[in-house]
Amino acid sequence: MERKFQVLTVGELNADLILNQIDGFPEIGKEKLAKELALTLGSSSAIFASNLSSLGIKVSFVGKIGEDTFGNLVQASLNAKGVDTSHLIVDKTSVTGITVVLNYGEDRAMMTCPGAMEHLKVKDVADEALQSARHMHFASLFLQKGMRDDIIELFWRAKKCGLTTSLDTQWDPSEKWDFNCKAILPFVDVFLPNEKELLLLTGTSAIEDAMAEIKPHANTVVVKNGSKGSTLYTKDGKEVHLDAFLNEQVVDAIGAGDSFNAGFISRMVQGYPLEDCQVYGNLAGAINTTGAGGTSAFNSKESIISVAREIFNFEMNI
Ligand SMILES: Nc1ncnc2c1ncn2[C@@H]1O[C@H](COP(=O)(O)OP(=O)(O)OP(=O)(O)O)[C@@H](O)[C@H]1O
Ligand SMILES: [Mg+2]
């Protein structure tokens, strides 16, 4: 079968309602005001897919939405960025999820109603979808209850179909971190946690201990650390720390991690060395912080190249 897509993203889909410049956090029985709002494409997987497509990569998506206004917004937003949605599943029995984001300076609080995303199952990912791509990315494990128990099977199937794979578990809203990442890591070519998530997933309090735990099972691991940048750990024992590109005027950091993933995977699927993938990861994360939400800084190749040149003094080759 022809591999029409460079990347197949499997994951959660929802809209984001972002409230900016809030005059305080919610309190029971009180009303607070926000000065600005935006309704946009949300979800880690969708931001990844959308920005990866803007970076010039052919991307398809397997996910579940409801038959409703937010579902239409999600699909239209993905299509507008060139992401193939022919594998999206419309579940008439559930609603499309939404995340309400309260932005407070560079920090934020989020409340999510998952809706349809909880009902995506590994069996919904057809072999035909896997066989249409060269790489599979999966994100937000803990938000997708229907995927949790069988997730290893999905990665195993992807490898059997000849794909390379990447995983970003993201945060566990239940904070139980009840997931044996060692069992899945042999089937994951690139593991992309942030520092806090890696510590919680491994039950350790130092990155060296976390890496010692997972190293025997893992292939490439990239640990993201916000404005401190990222560290790449290769299978053959190399460890490369790379400082973040400095952005003195951060709009917000929503989706910086997903954009990092997009930058990294965009280079990997084109066969660039891992150190180059890391540079493009850091750069895409930094570019993300120049616009509101996860996707607004990734409108077109031309605008991405121009932000990289003008704000980060970096000449992109995309
Ligand atoms: N303020 C910033 N300035 C410059 N670069 C940044 C900034 N914040 C993040 N980045 C870049 O983006 C990358 C990913 O960000 P971060 O570590 O916040 O990921 P994350 O915690 O997974 O985020 P997310 O909440 O989107 O999942 C960082 O490794 C860094 O290279
Ligand atoms: Mg993240």
C-alpha cells in the first residue's frame, strides 16, 4: 500500500476556550472577569498535527468527535491547516470535548470535559490507517480512557506495520500515574515527556534516577523543560542538553510541548540527525510562545520562517 502520509496522529480532539487577563482564580459563589477570550482548536494531539502540517509534513489524524458545533470547529481547523481528517470518527452518542483555559501570566489552570475522546478505542485505528503512514504519534494517554488498557497493542501494531513511533503521555489529571511506561517503551522510537511528567511516571525525584529506570527499555528520549530547553538521550548513551531559544515577549506557553514534538518529528521523518531534530523541537516550542494558544504562530511555512528569522535569528530549512 502507498504511504500517503508521513505521519499518522492518533489521539484526543477538543476545542479550547481560552480566557486571558483574568482578575483572579474562580471561587465558589463569586464571579470573576476576564478581559479577553478565544475559541480555538485545542488538544495536544491536534495542536501537534496542525503545526506539523504547517511545517510542511503530510499528516493524517485518527480521533473521535461528537456531531456538534465544537466537533465542526475541530474538523474545520484541522482541514484549514491541511491535516487529513478522512479517518476521524463522528460519535453521535457523545459530545466533542472542551478545555477551558484560564491564563495567568505564563501559568495557567485548565478544566476539561473529555466527551468523545474518552471513547476512542485501539480497534478504531484501522490497519489501513496505520499502513497509510510512515510514522505514528500518540499523545495524552491519561485523557483517553478507551485507549489506556490496550495502548501497547497499538504501538505493537504500528511497529508491525513498519512505522516509527512517538509518545507523549502528557499530564495525568487523576495524578495517579498508574502506567507502566517500561512495558511500552521498547515499541516507542521517541519518548517525549516533560521533566515533571517523567519524574511522576517513574516515581523518582531526580532526572538521573528516572533515566536509569527507563534506559534499559527506551530508545530515544527527549525531556522537555519549558524555558530551560530540552535534553536528548540517545539509545547509544549520548546526552545533549539544548538551551531554549530566548523569547523575551512570551504571549503564552499553551501547546509549547506539542509544538516541540511537531518540530522534532518534522525533522525525524525527513531523516535528519537527532541533534537537528532537537534544535527544531526547541525552535518550534519557542515559536509557539510568540502567539496565543497552540496553533496561532503556525499559520503558514512563510510566517514560521519569518518568526524564526526575526525573533530567534534562525534560518529554517523547511
Ligand atoms: N518561555 C519559553 N521560551 C522559549 N522556549 C520555550 C518556552 N517555553 C517552552 N519553550 C520550548 O518549548 C519546549 C516545550 O515546552 P514545555 O517544556 O513547556 O513542554 P510541555 O511541558 O510538554 O508543554 P505542554 O503544556 O504544551 O504539554 C521547551 O523544551 C522549550 O524548548
Ligand atoms: Mg506536554
